[in-house]
Amino acid sequence: MNRISVNLAGNGYDILVEPGALDAAALHLSPHIQNERVFVITDTNVAAQYLAPLESNLQKSGIEVISHVLSAGEQTKSWATLEQLTDWLLDKGAERSDTLIALGGGVIGDLTGFAASILKRGCHFIQIPTSLLAQVDSSVGGKTAINSRAGKNLIGRFNQPRFVLIDPLVLNTLSDRELRAGYAEVVKYGLINNAPFFAWCEENGSALLDRDPDALSYAITESVRAKAGIVAEDEKELSGRRALLNLGHTFGHALEAETGYSSDLVHGEAVAAGMTLAFRYSVRRGHCDDTDAQRVESLLKTAGLPHSLASASVEAPGEKLVQHMLHDKKMTSGNLPFLLANGIGQTFLASDVDLQDVAAFLDQTD
């Protein structure tokens, strides 16, 4: 069992990483439930595997469970679904003292957390992430949002959960593609500020992708600990420290936008390609050696992840991709900071990037 604390003044909470924790959900969740009932929000894919066991476990402990199953997929993070969900909660008599439980991946976590933040001006919620990407990234830190026509995650707010329950064993039912997509976010923590962890990924990535329980538990715990530390320093991305967590995302979100936020390129795959592009662009600007970019590309390629525009099946001109970037949440006074690197584990925020140069770079890369 690994318990990591997110130390925030007035908003702190614990994250439990334990194989088999879902089988003892009531034991772990009861201290964080104010009323003797919960509203579980999940999707069709996750419900088929884990909803009934969770309901049974909680009900045996005297906790009433009211569940709502949404469609699976990125399209669920929408105004329409948010309205449907909040109307359903109000119809069921949800109160401010009630607790919503997000049982699912990043889409369900983001949507449920946002709904919890606005329902009757705020109620409690708990995260039970069921994808590797959600376990190591989106379930931790309190970023909640829905998508809009202008871009991804542009409508939302910071809303910290009361507790996060992570059971690595649920990843045994995750598709290989989704597991690889989540692995991209694991690699990101090594690239940000932990070169030894990146080296661990180079040595142990295949074991993780083969679902070795020790490798998964170690990678999840280290990733969560890294993110918790950064979030504690900069909860709402005011100082710039938390922005480091967006490595690969500026490029990656542009690739997602170009592919219509579709299953053609899921988020983790876009981030993988984005991280390679960030390192290649860092080489172009003279910040790091080409050998570092090659290591990043090699690791992601070996993992079966997109590591270039071509492997991400994106053929758009650089100017079009840059236009997508103009909707980035980091945009300030017409300037878009970029996450670049001085080397493996040496990510920094660059505020002097010329978007025309970025467009030219994208036109010249494959």
C-alpha cells in the first residue's frame, strides 16, 4: 500500500495506490463520505466491469448507491452531457453534503469533477480512476473541464477531490492501446525533472506494458508522487511551476484538434508525439543535444506510441497546427509559452517562442 498526500492549504487529500483496493472500496471510502449515500458516475465500458462489484461492496457497508452510466468516449465531455448529468443529479435529490464518485477514465473524472464543482455551488467528489492515464495524471490535481467547439478542456475549473483510490489491478482489463496511451504520461514525469525515472522507463517499460504488477505499481506511485509535489507548489498554475506538467501538450493538443478529438488519435498518443516534437524543437533552438531527442523518440517508438507527425497520421501544414495552438489555455497577451527541455529531466517554460518559427519547424519535420 502506498499513500501519497497532496498538501494543499484547506484542500489537501490523500491518494491511495493499492492492488485490490477496489475490492475493499467501502473501507477506504467511508471516512470521506459525509452522508450514507453516494452518486456513482461511470461509462458503459467501465460499468460492464466494475460498477456492480463497487455497488455491492458499498451497499454491504450500509451506503446507498445511486448510479448513472454515460456513453464512453471523448464526446461525453460536452455541455449537453454536463446538463444531462446535473439535471439527473437534481432529479435524484442530490445535496451539497452528498458525494459523487467518478468511476472511470479521464473523461468521467473531468466531467464528474466539474459537475461536483457547480452543483448547488459545490459538493464533494471522489476519484476512482480506471485507466493508466487517469491514474497517473488526470485524477490528481483537481483540473476538471469539458470540451468546447474552440478546443479541449477550455470550460472548467479547479476542484480538488476528497480522496483518490487507485487500484492497479483494474488495468488488467484495459486495452493495450489505452495502456500505452497512459504510459506516455508516465514517461512525461521522467522527462520533466527526474532523469533516473526516465532511465527506469527505458529499462522497465516493456514489463509495465506486459502488465507486470510490480512495474505498474512502482510507475503509478512515482508518477502520482511527482504530480502531487508539483500541484502542492502551484495548485492553480499561477507561478508557472505546474505548467511543467503540460510537457508535450501544446503540440499534442494541436494534433488532437487536427484529428477532431477522435479515436484516430487519443490523448496519450498525442502527448507522446508532442513530447518528441518538444524535444526536437528544443534541439532546433540549441537547448539540448540530439541524442536526448533520439532517446525520447526511441523509447516511445519501442512502446508502440506515435513519435512523429507521420506516426500520428497528421499531414497538416505547420501554420494550421499553430492556429490550433492559439486556443491553448496558457496563451497570455497573445504570447504562448512552450514547454521545452535542456535535456532529459530538465524541462523549462520558454516565453520567447515565435509561432512562425514553430510553423516552419513543423513543416520541416516528419
